[in-house]
Amino acid sequence: MIARGVRFDIIGLSYYPRWHGTLEDLQNNLEDLWKRYNKPLNVVEYSDYKREVHDIIFNLPKGMGKGACIWEPLNQRSGLFNRDGETTALISVYDDLNAKYLSASE
């Protein structure tokens, strides 16, 4: 993209352990992208390791980690809802993350 002159202001990537490796691999990849391109980063698609993914992205140097977007949060695979469409206790992780990362920046 850079060789073709494509301008971009943020880099987004997916993270699924089955295809992308460990949480350490995610952290190393994000740090490498930040060092190479000096652009803000976002995990734009993930499902597993909710707290850990946010901890990694929001702890990147110089505030370059901007956030994460869960993939299909309304489906059962996310673990946030049961078969009856009711929220599970796992949804509280987002209240914790909001308090930890977003409330601190206000």
C-alpha cells in the first residue's frame, strides 16, 4: 500500500488465536506495526480473550492503541449471550474495561 502511495491514518487487524497465534504474538505484531508505521492501531475483529485483547491494545506505547471491536457480539459464540438471548456474566467484562480504560480518558 505504501509503495502505491495509499494514505492511511489507522491500522486495524483481526485476532483469532486459531489463525493468528498467541496473545504474545498479537502484542508483538501490534508493537511491530506501531514501530514500523507510527500509526494508531485497533483490533477490529476478535472474540476470545476479551480482557486480554483490550489490555494489550490500550497499553501500547504513546497511547497508539485505540480500541477493539468484538465480532458478532450478539451471537452465542461470543459468550455474552445464552441460547435464550439473555446476557451472561461475561458481559460484565465490558463494564470493567470501560471503567479501566474509557472513564480514565474523560
